[in-house]
Amino acid sequence: MIGSVSEARTVGARYYCTGKPCKFGHQSPRFVSNRQCFTCSQLDRLEIDPNEMRRRWRQYDKNRGNRNEYWREHYRKNAYILNRARVCRPSHRAALRRSKTERGRLLNLANTCRDSDEARSEIDAIYDKSRTMTVETGMAHSVDHIIPLIHEKVCGLHVPWNLQILTASENSKKGNRWADDD
């Protein structure tokens, strides 16, 4: 038998046995959940008066109608929320994800210098280089805007001279800041 609570928890056992008697002198296995001696718990159950148990069950049965009515009312009031959470939430998440990506794409498009295809190809080359560095080094790299696209003081552009390749952790540390921020 398992000798300690921690071992019993890791194994997933219900009981453990230390070999030491409980405070009432019983040398029996103990429950992992509350560390109570098995024999003591059996004696506790036997000491309850059967009439008291019947009274408790009658009280429980008497309140059953109230409990059922409460839950019936709860489900009636919250049916829309419960159904929405069950049915609509995944599609809502997908729509939200699409809107965020669409917003970012439109932001980049608005801030991109569209005068030349050369600039577009340079931007694509920087993103390709970032992906290549990720594969070669095994560390995640990402393209960062030196001057952020959205900032309270400035508005950077999505152009090749405003892009740099950083590791993903450096990029997340940098956040929305730039060199001239105080």
C-alpha cells in the first residue's frame, strides 16, 4: 500500500497507509481526500441515529419541488444565453478573429507606400527573410515596425525602411514603443 499522501495523489489512489495509528488508535488506511482514518469514518456513519437520517431525507424530499422549480425558472430565464454560448460562440470567435486580421490588413494597406511595386517586393523579401531566420535558428522571428503604425504621437508607415527583424520575444517586449519615446 502507498505510504504517503503525495504518492497517493500522484498515483490517483483513494487510500494510503502510514503504518501509524490514528488519534483513536486505529491502524487502518486513511482517505487521501481528507486524511481521515477509514475505521473512524465508518464509526461516524454508524453513530448517526436512523431516525435522524429519515428526518433529513424527508426534509430533502420536501424541498425537491422548490429546487426543481428554481432550476426550471433559471433555465427558462437564461435559455437565450445558454443556447448562445453553446451554439454561437465558436462562430463569434471566428468572426472576431476575422475582423482583427482584416483590421490589421487594412491598416497595413492604408499605411503602405503604393507608388511602386519595388517597395512591395522589398517588404515581401523582409518577411521571407524573417521566416527563413526562424527556420534556420529555431527561434521565432517577426517583422517589427521601427516607428509603430498606431501610436499617440506618431504614425509610422508600412514601408521597407520602417521594418526590422527581431526575435518574437524582443518584439513583444518592445510593444508599441519606439526609440524617441521617453
